[in-house]
Amino acid sequence: MTTQRGPVSGEEVAGLLRSMLRRDELGPGDRLGDERSLAAELGVTRHRLREALGVLEEQGLLRRRIGRGGGVFVSDGRIERNLNTIEGLPDITRVQGVRLTTTLLRCELTLARPHDLRQLRLAPGAYVHHVLRLRNADGRGLSLEDTRVPADLFPDLARHDLSHLYRLFRDVYDIHPELSDESVEVAYATIDEADTLGVLPGTTLLRLTRVTQDAGGRPIECATERFVADRMRFHLRRYGVVGNAHVDQRQGDGDPDVQRPVSRRPATRSVQQPHAHY
């Protein structure tokens, strides 16, 4: 059992933690451990450890996550999002210890555009709720989210708190997001976007577009999010396949019409977005 040392300052413990990062060659997203095991390894009280963690969090070197799979993680200040799951940004930032605030910029009932009709499979003349929100993370502009949802599925949407749409869909309307088709591309902040996000025009953004469906395959949302690129990191799991991505084209049992499922071997990959210059 490790014997706890005499009085040491939070700064001294922070120095020990920095040494651990260098020794173990840990990078952003790597788990350093949990508070109990770290305090034991360093021979300090958990109170003193928390002081040190607070120092390193202020410096953007570490981040504490709560809940299952939580602990102390190496950070470079970016928020991490897993592209393989459907999670709202409030849930993502909460478990990563980031203070997220949402500002509603617009919520209006409007006639669906041709793009909305296609993405949401609506009939001509249908209406949608158009919601525009600004997200700030720890006081800094993080993203602009432009969302459109069918008005007939979400009556009186504007009467509710719109800071967490997916939770609202589930709890109030009993509509559960199950599948999201997303794409990501690089964009650059326009003058208006830059002014709203608090960055310079031309700052690198990550534009994420998606269409979300419920369990029955019905489109319930189409949205575009513009993230400040150097404040996000996206993580994905990709699958190596042979031939067609969904079926093995090799013939089975002599029958040319039989297609066997592909055996997939998962691999993980972290996608770090380019830095903005401002």
C-alpha cells in the first residue's frame, strides 16, 4: 500500500502529474486514471489531488469526465464527439466536464423549402419548424446549429425549452432518434458566422450535415452544424470490408445468387480537425 506523503501543494502534485504525462507519452483523449488510483500512486490525499487537477484543467491539459467510463483524461481543450453514436451536444459536454450554454437565435414556423421536402420526405405545402441555436463551451463560441423538423410531428415546438432537442423529442413527443446519416466537410466562417461565434472571418469550421430518423425509418430532423474546427475532435469506428461494403460477392454453395455477409474486423480511428488561425 502506498504511504501518503506529508503536506504538499497542489502545484507540486500538478508537477507530478505533468511528469506522468511525459513518462507515459500520453496524448489527447488518453485516460490517465481515476482519482482514487491516482491519489494512491502519487501518495497524496484526494483533496490535494483535486487541487492539482483543477490547476491542470485551467491550463487545458486535463479534463475530468463523469459517469460510466469516466476518469481523468488528457486534453488539449477540444471537445470529443463519437460519430458512431447519436448523442446530443449537452450530453456529450456534460460527461466531459464542459459547461455548455445554448442561445436560441431563431425559432419560426415556415414553409418547407425544396431541400426540406426531399430530406424529410414531406408533401409540397408542408411546414417545418426552423430552429437556429448558438452553442458556447466554457464561455467560447463552439457551434452554430441550423435545424428543421416537420411541424406536424412537433406541434407547439416553440413553447418548449429548445436547448436539448433530442431529449425534448423523447420526453414530450415520444419520438426517439435512432439513426443519423451524417457527413463532415471543411468550411470557412462568413462574416456573420464569425461575428456570432466570436472568431475572425475565414476561420476554419467543420460543417456537419445530418438527417435523423426514428426507429421506423421516418425522417424527423435535418440539420447543419458549423463547429469551430480547433475546438472539436471527432472519433469514429470504421470497418474493413472485402468487395461490397454490405455483402460478400463470392458465390455460396454453387448458387450465384447467394451473397454471404462480410466478416468485419473493427478498427478505431481518431479524426483531428485542422486548427483555426485567429
